[in-house]
Amino acid sequence: MTNNQMSPQEMSDYKLKWSPGYEVQVDMDSDFWGKDFCRKNFESQNWSFHKHTMPDDSHTFYFENKSFAEKFLYEYNKHNPRFHS
């Protein structure tokens, strides 16, 4: 099912089924990079994002499956090699 066929309510319900999924922490300045990467590489229903989830104000991306999280983490580590999730 693609997000073109899902209503906002269906997408929310779908995300609740797999939530929390696989987590990847990013530094507080990489939220725009992360959202842009996810929009280009994944369907909207396969990832989510929450701001300021850790004491250092870093953010968390959540993914439906492990391969999505690993792909994101691999690219994120190239984007910001000093921050380790």
C-alpha cells in the first residue's frame, strides 16, 4: 500500500501498528537533513520523527523495519560522522 492510497487516518493507524519500530538518534541540527532523506528514500508510512527525545536535545527517527533504519544510519554517519547513534 502506498501513501497515495492512504488517508491520513489510515497512515496514522498503520504507523501505530509497527511503532516504535527501529530507532535512530540524530543530533539536534540534523532533523532537516533526516526528514529530507526519509522523504526521498521511504514511503511516509514507513518512518516517523520525534524532536528533542534525549537530554542533549537530539532527535529520534523511527522506522518500520530494520533495513530502513540501517540505510538511514549508514547515510547519517556519512552526513555527521562525529555523532554516533
